[in-house]
Amino acid sequence: MRRQPTRLVPRGVRMADLVTSLGKTPQSPLLANPAVRGARVLIYSHDTFGLGHLRRSRAIANAIVEAWPGASVVIISGSPVIGNFEFGSGVDYIRIPGVTKLPDGDYRSLNLHVELDEAVGLRQALILQTAQAFRPDVFIVDKEPTGFRGEVVPALDYLRAVGCRLVLGIRDVMDEPTLLVPEWERKGAREALARYYDEIWVYGLKDVYQPLEALSLPDAVNGRITYTGYLRREEPPTPSLTKYPKITKQPFILVTTGGGGDGDDLIDWVISAYEADATLEQPALILFGPFIDRDKRRSFVERIAKQPKLDVMSFDNKIERLMKKADAIVAMGGYNTFCEALSFDKRTLIVPRTRPRLEQYIRAVEAERLGLVRMLSDHDEPRTPERMAEALRGLSSQRRPSEVTIPGLLDGLDRVQERLKALLEPTTLFRPAFHQAAE
């Protein structure tokens, strides 16, 4: 059942009046009365494009309330599809106005007819007001230390002053160092790490990749980094309401592009392989994702309809069930899909996006090096139907991830629970108002 966001402010009460009534120096609720109220965690989900940040934040939120049934978690998100997902008891969300990324790399307001700066100002105000009204014990910021265009900074200042613990959570790979370093310098991210954050959680393993290594961070900041391992995923407890095609009643390959907004090349490449090679035996189910371009979707549907070994679905908010059913997976290699392929022990072919970021390509290279997946890329070789057909045919003889032993590979949620418990210890809640900023 679709859930609606919680109203943090009673009807008829202005948010500004409520914030004023809290007083100038409110205490963290854990400090005020830890025996009465469970811990409160606020999560900022950086989601200007796709589903990755939202799905990662959701997995963490659900793990928190599973470990502490009395806890409350609020996710702040601009995703237009957040209402399509189920959350554990104790988890809710605040939907702020969305922004979207344009093909040229710029951004605009998703739905509102306002300039981007005005949309960001509104988002910033809502984030701060939520922090003031909810008063979390821990604030987990996803990916961007200062948020989209600095929108989280006022909330960071406020929460630091009232004793909230601040955590930055980042995926295993951000981008190639030559792009990441100038980008983070321009955003003041390096200074924000030193000034605000008590801990930095990297949702991966140090032996696989070190996403912040090129930033030359001070020792004090490096000492706050914890590599958690990848975030294990489970099959949803409730059945999917989506009707699966007949193709799923036999061994099939699941082709997924996540949100679908940038997966056209992969879909086209898979379809072209079946069009060019009639000897491909194993059928494939293509999952579009909610953000696929309508015109391209129409063209793909017409081509798929002509191939007896292909079928298509638009979107499944419980993709974990499809992944468990699938014999193998073909995907772009975003963080969440990678975690799911490992969790369900699926033979996986990663076809990474190489523009505008090399994040997926870097992850695929390292995962292939470890023997967890195979990679097919057009980064150095042409994208031909024959190459894809050969790769699809090879999936049946590929090793499963479980055949490779990597300690702590899928311990991410366990480590998150451990670190959160440590942060909530009463002795850790008293500390200086600010860290010393890096020079």
C-alpha cells in the first residue's frame, strides 16, 4: 500500500511558530529523556537523478528500525517516485521539491515553474525546518557533504550546535580522481568534512576502492572514515503486486538499468544482440525503469515485440524479487544493483556507463578483477551486437559471486548498525561545538 509522508507540523500550526517554540537551545531528544523515546535518525537522500540514492537510504533506514524497533527515521528526498516504495515500521519521509539533471549536465526545477536558485532556497528551508522540528540524534547525509548546491549547510550548523551527531555516507566509488578533486574543491566539500562530520561511512571495502584517497585529507579526517562493506539486500517480506510475464517461469536473464534515465545504450545493445543472433537460447526480460524517455521506450517496445525471446516490464518497486527469480543479470553497474547482484548471488554482466562519470566503469573494473562479475564496455571497443551476444551466451558458465571469498563483503548494514549504536552512547554525545576546519 502506498504510504503518505508524515505531517511533522499539526494542521493549522505554522512551521515557523513551531520552530520558535522549540527555544533557542533545544537538546537532543536522546539527552533529554533516553528512557522514554527511541533514537531519532534523519537521512538526507541526495537524489537529483535516478533511484540510487533513495534506494540506498531506504535500505539503511529499514536496517535501523529493524535493529531498534523503537527508533524513528525520516528520509528527506526530492525523488518523485519515493511514494512507490514501502518502508519499515518507524520510517517515513519528507518530500521536498525535486530538481532534475539536464543532458548538458546543468539542473532545473523538476515540477515547479521557478528558477533553480528559488527551488534550492525552498529545499534548503524545508530541510532546516525538518531538522529543527524533528530534532534527530543522528543526521546521515548521503554523498554530498554540503548537499545539492550547499542546501544542507544551514541544517548542519543547527544540528551541530544542538548536539546531533553528523555522518556522511558515500558509495564505494564516486568518480575518477581527476574529476572528483576539482569538483569537491569547488563545492567546499573537503572543508565540510573537517568542519562538520563526526564519522564518514564508505559503503564498500578499502581493498576494493578508496573513493576519497585522492583528496589528501588531513589525518584527523581520515581517522573518521569507516569502510562498512557493501549493503546487503533481502527479498521484500510482502509479495509484489506486479504481474510478471510468462518469460519469468523459465530461466531468464534480467536486464535492468535502474531508474532508466540513462540506460538507453544498454537496452539498445541487448535488443540488437537478439536481433542479430537467432541462436541465443536464454530469454531476457528488460526492465525499463520509471525515468526512461517516452519516445525511446515506444521504439524499444516495438522492437522487443518482434523478438520471441524478449519481454519487457516498465517498473517494479520490488525488483529484489525479480532478481532472486532471474538466472543471471545484465546491468549498468550502479551501486544498488551491484549490491543486489552480490546479495542474491547472481552471475552478472556489467555494462557500465562511461559518460558523464566513470563511477560505474571503475566499480566494474575492480569487481571483475576480484572475479565477482564480468564486464562488457564500449569504452575502448565498439558496441557491436556480436560482442553482446557472445557475452550473454557466456553468462551460463560464469562463476557466481559466492565462489569468491572476500571477508566482510556484504557486512555493510551490520557495520552501520554498530556505528550508529556507538554514536548513540550517552558518553559520545558531549563534544566541542565544531571540529577544527582543515587548513
